Amino acid sequence: MEQALEIARQALLSGDVPVGAVVLDENGTVVGVGHNLREAEHDPTAHAEIIAMRQAARAHNNWRLDGHTLVVTLEPCAMCAGAIAQSRIATLAFGAWDEKAGAVGSVWDILRDPRSPHRVEVISGVMKDECAELLQSFFANLR
């Protein structure tokens, strides 16, 4: 999570919401990283998780990320939760809860819905205070 937080801080340079993500393969090797780039790339799908999973898929030349772990500083939204399920990620670890748009327990629970096509182990609240503080500071500076 510390690495994901460091990556999240890079999003601040482009004015994006500071969310960072890291994908680890079965051996614990980092195979994908990403931070939000929606503002920088004018792309509504440029969320940290999507960028990190795309990088991991390219690294393995395979969209299936079976056995991989995704670590992200903020609870994934519905789009990202769907992509996590579709990519076959084995484990998701996230930090801060997203009470407005979270789709892994806050507003929805896409990954643990019995109708979901793939089961993902979810570990929530990892360094949640540090993750939340970065986001709160970002939004306080906007006001």
C-alpha cells in the first residue's frame, strides 16, 4: 500500500484525484502500476486500477490476471470493480472507503455479489487513515 500511496501522489501533478494502484503477480512482483489520469488524458476510464491492470495484462500478454493481487488506495467504483471481476484478479486490497461511489461494500458490492462471474478476495481498510488523509487534503485544497 505504501507504493500505491506514492504512486497516488503522482496524480497530484496533473490535477487528478490522488488514487494509486499496484498489481502484483503470483510471486509478489509488481507487474502494473497506475494513478488517476482522467484530467491529464481527458479519459473517463483512466482510473488508477484500469491503468495498472492494462499494464499488468500487457506485461503477461494476457488479459487474464488469475492469481494476481490489486492494491489500490481507494475503494474501486462500479467500472473498476467490473473490470477487476472480468480480469480474474484473485485478491483486491484497498485503503480508504468511498462512501459516494464505492462498489466493493460502500454503495454496492459488485465483487461479492453472488451473481458476479468471478469471486475476488477483498481486504479492506489497508492503511485507510493514510489513504483517506491524502484524498481529504486534495479536496480541501480545491475548496
